[in-house]
Amino acid sequence: MVLRWEIRIALSLALFIRTGMILYGVWQDKTSIVKFTDVDYTVFTDAAEYVTEGLSPYNRSTYRYTPILAWMLQPNTFISPLFGKLIFVIFDVLCGYFIYVMMMAEQTGESRSLLCASVWLFNPLPIAVSSRGNAESIMAFLVLFSLRLFQQNRIILGALIYALSVHVKIYPLTYCFALYLYYSRDVDLSQGRKRLWLCRDNALLVLVASLTFVILTGSCYQKYGWDFLQETYLYHIIRRDIRHNFSVYFYMLYLTANSPYSAAIGIAAFLPQLILIILCSWKYYKDPPMALFLNTFIFVTFNKVCTSQYFLWYLCLLPLILPSLRMSFKKGLTLTAVWLLGQGIWMLPAYYLEFEGMNSFIWIWVAGILFFLINIAVIAAIMDSYVYTPWGQIYQKSE
């Protein structure tokens, strides 16, 4: 599609702001004790250097990502250490492009589509995260790209990109049930068939996505062996992070770190996520952006570990559902302010723990509970104000 000048200016300005932040970060890293660059970016770069030497990226301790990321960032070592940051901000801006395109395809209108894209493009959180060298923009891009393909009913390509997103980071696996049900929409229930039964579309989705994931994972396993499986997948499943974070489970996991039941406690924490994700998938599958947004929001809110970068997982989907929310601007602004306030309250005792050495664990936990309740209230308000609008109906079947 031909982009109007308004969105071109918005995309250009968003890229300019992020590039400026990268250059500012170079200055801050040289002049300040508090570094601008995300510590994970150093891990990515070190892993990429190992790859350029023909070694495993997992030789770098704490590298717990797909080797694809290390392969992508090899130019960090021989072109510029800023190469990866530029890649991340480009993916970040492309997310805004996909939001705009999907909104326009749903006939939302030029001004509202531009507004929805701007909610992402000029959000300080994704701007800061991508320019500091965090790779979450790649995940947002893959999720939005797959949604765009599904919107066009391009099941095979959509399944390929979706499988790639699960390979890169496992959390999009929470979308599989909603997508399966969405592609069961043509099942003739009047003939006694069940929504869960296989039909052409959902069978194609399952087959292509599963085969793609197996090929990607099998290829990486063949090259890097058990280290790949352990660091990329198993670590995140059995992980019990006792460092302070937003998770409501943080203090419990901290206190039970040496308990013989700690592993069981960690696994049990998945149950609320699983139950709620299944229920939301069943209720909202006809509108994939809404289903995926709620599933991601729930997954992050109830997760054993929750940091600020996780918020991007659902914030990239938020613009897609805004036209379906019958919520006043005042209420939306209030919910946003309360959500931000919850983070600020948590950050105060976290600051005293990390920078002043105070034993503020109990206050971090209390603040985490408050933020958890705020998130629940936000989710409930969004569900309450949601009005179903058909999604992807304007495209004819093309596969």
C-alpha cells in the first residue's frame, strides 16, 4: 500500500528519536557511572564474538537466547558496536508500521490508524528499551508480522513467522490455542462437529507451525547440542529468579530458594496462567488481537519473573485493540496513570535495596502485590469495555 505523508513523517520522526537516543547513550556510557546500554547488549555482543570465531554463543555465560540473535549481531564485532542497536530500533519502528497497516486494513480510518501507530512509535518505554540495546523489538515485530499475515488469511506464511517467534522466545506459545480456534471458525457446528475438531485451516496452521519449529530447533540442537536446549528453553521453564522483580511470586520464591519443594512451587505457578489463558482464548478467539493481548497481559502479570521489558510483549498489541474499546479518554488516562504509579511505588524500595543496600525486600513484595492488583484491575476494565468487531473479514481466502 502507498503510505500517506502523515505516517511517513511519524515513522521518520520515530526513527530519528531512537537514533538520537543511541547517540546519547554513547555519551552517557562514557561519562556516567550509571550506564545507558542494557547489560544484555553486552551479553549479545560477546556471544556474537564467539560465533565469529567459530565457537558456540553459549560459551558466554548468561546467554540464554536463540543462536539466531548472535548470528544477526556478528557485525557488532567488525563494523560497529552500535550495529545491533540500530537493528533493534529499525524493528521497533517497523512495529509501528505494521500497526498502522493493520488498522488501515480494518478500515479504521487514516487519523485513528495513525493515532494507534503513534501509541507505539512515541511510547517512551519501547523507545528506551530498543535504543538501550534490548532485543524485545524483534519479538514485537515477529508477533505483529504474523498477525498481519493471519489478517490477510495467509496461513502458511503466518504459521512460519509464528513458529519463528516461538523459537526466538517461548512466550508466544500462549497464542496457539486462540489461533487454532480462530481457524476453526468455518467448522459447521450444525452438523454436530466440535469447535476443537481439525479442519483444513487449523490443520494447516498446526502442521506448518509445528514443522517449522521442529526444523529450527532441530538445526540449532544439531549445531550446539544440549547447551542450546538448556539455555534457550529449559532454563526459562524451570527458572526461579530470586532477584527482585515485579512478580507477585518474587518474595515467596526468594524465601523458598533452598526448600526441597522450590521446584514444585515454581511449576505450580504456571497453573493460574494456563487456566486463564485457555479461558480467554475460548472467549475471544474470534478477535485474535484481543485474544493475544489478553493472553500476553495475563502471562506477564502472573509470571514467576516480571521485568519492565516484559511489558512490551503486550504493549505492542494494545494499539490493535484500542478501536474495540468503548472507554472514555478520562478513564483510559486514569488507568494508565495508576499503572505507571504502581511501577513507581515498586521502584522506590527497589532503589533503596539496589543502590543504598537497605533490606527492603518486604516492601518490594508489598509493592509487587499492589502492582499485581493494579494489573488485574486494568485487565478487568479492558474486558469490560471491549466490544467485539470482526477482524480480518475483508480478505478472501488466499491459501
